[in-house]
Amino acid sequence: MASPAFQVETVHLSQFREGTAKDRAEFIRVLGDSFRHTGFVKVAGHQVKPTDVEGAYSAARAFFALPEEAKRRYLVPGSGGARGFTAFGSEHAKDNPVGDLKEFWHVGQELPAEHPLKAAYGDNLWPEAEVPGFRAHTLALYRALEACAGTLLEALALYLGLPERHLADMITDGNSILRIIHYPALRDRYIPGGVRSSAHEDINLITLLPAATDSGLQLLDRNGTWRAVDGLAGEIVADAGDMLSRHLNLKIPSTTHRVVNPDDPEAVRYSMPFFCHPRPEVVLDCPESLLEPGEARRFEPITAHAFLLQRLREIGLI
């Protein structure tokens, strides 16, 4: 049987939230098939406000325009970049020792002081003195993307025949991260042999990416061909990560992707992927109901926290 033609499908989230039973079933099918065949899906009809995206990009431009000394005041040594600023060239792909041509800022989960995970996650840092409004814009975007991710995980669980909240419950108060990335002009900053983001698979369950300010995102399809996958304005591009793939015994494979260098050495790019993570204690272990007769589990059980630490070591952040 011929494999399906390559296409990253687009789904409209209101079809799942507000549609008829037939609408929901079609949404679930298209979402699941696109993830299964390409590792990616495009999402329209979500409730992420353009004003939150634009406000966060505006704050990012203001922060990354600061002098290097001012940005480095927000480095947190030994944290693996869990919060605050990570300097240019610090991160590299698992199998590539050359640093990526980017710098970024991490916003994590905001929890009340009495929450049992507060100490484990730590506090966010906010450059409010230098960039007023940074906190408000980025937290609003974080919450909206977290809600969108929960809905997509509900639909994906139903596609797999799992209880609707099986995957979404993993991310309640999860260790999710909004990464605000600045890719400087190559004429200004370059590492020999470096690319903006080397070929890699994401660590987490799923990643949500509002439209970046410039093109460059590519995925590696199942036949080994690199394909552009930038979303349209207003769309969110979602992709499956290694935690999801591992938990589902590769029924939804994670997909290799990269951000290529532009032809124009003056081109600057910003993007804001939301890396959707489980709580640290969640165990990644394929549910029995997903295994076909005679099918073995491909991976030993591991907590989300242990898997995260393993991967952060591989990419040079700890």
C-alpha cells in the first residue's frame, strides 16, 4: 500500500470545542493522522490572542537589543537554562557539538508559594526594569498556549483510544516552558559550522509555535526529505516530542526538524515555541491498552524529570 502524500494538515480548534459529534470525530482523525504521518499539525481557530503574540515579540525585541552585560545579569548558572536568559551559542543539538546561532529567554510555570512544586521549579525572572510589560505579555501568551496544548492532547488521546484526559492531565501544573528566541543577523554573530537550530527532536510532549517573524523552520519527512513547515499568520504549528513518542511506544513518532540559516546575512528572526512538559513525577510508560498482541514496550519506564535531565545533558545546557 502506498504511503500517504506528504501534507501537514490544518485543524480548526473550535471544531473540537464547539462542533457536533461528527465535527469532533473529523477533527480527531485529521489531527491524529497528521501527527502520525508527519509529526506536525497546524492549528487555527485557537484562543491565543494576536495582541499577546505581538506584545511578547515586542518585549523580546526590546530585551535582546540590550547590551550583553545587561542580558547576562539574568543568567542562572547551573539551572540548565530553566529560567531567564541563555547566551548565544550555549545550546547545541544532541549529536552536534557546535552551538546553535541563537540566544533565548525561558518563562516557566508560575505557581503559588504554597504549591508543592514551587521549590522544584523555582521563580521566573523578569527584566521589568529594562522592559516594562515583559512579564504581562509573556505570561498571557504562556497561559493561552498551555490551554491550547491541553485541548490538542485531549483530542490526541481520543485518537489513540485512551481516556480523554490521559495526556492532558500530565501537563496540569507541568514543567512547561515558553522559550523566546532571538536569531541574530549572521553578519553580526556567527560560529563557524553553526546553524540557527541544528537538526533535533524536541524533548517534551508537544511543542506549540506561534508564527515566527521569518521563515526557516523545516521538518524531515518519513522519506528523508527536508520540507518547509512555517505556519501562516495566526496559525500555531504543533509538533510531537520525544516524551510523547516514548510514552506511546512510537505510535506518534517525534520528527526531526531544524531552523536553517537565511541567505540574507542581515536577516533577524524571532520565534516563541511553547514546550509542553508533564509534571516531574509523571512516568513515561506506554499504556497497556495501546500495545497490540505480542507487541513489546520499546522503552523502560522513566519519570519526566529524569528524562529531561538526561536530554539537557546531551544538548549542553547542564
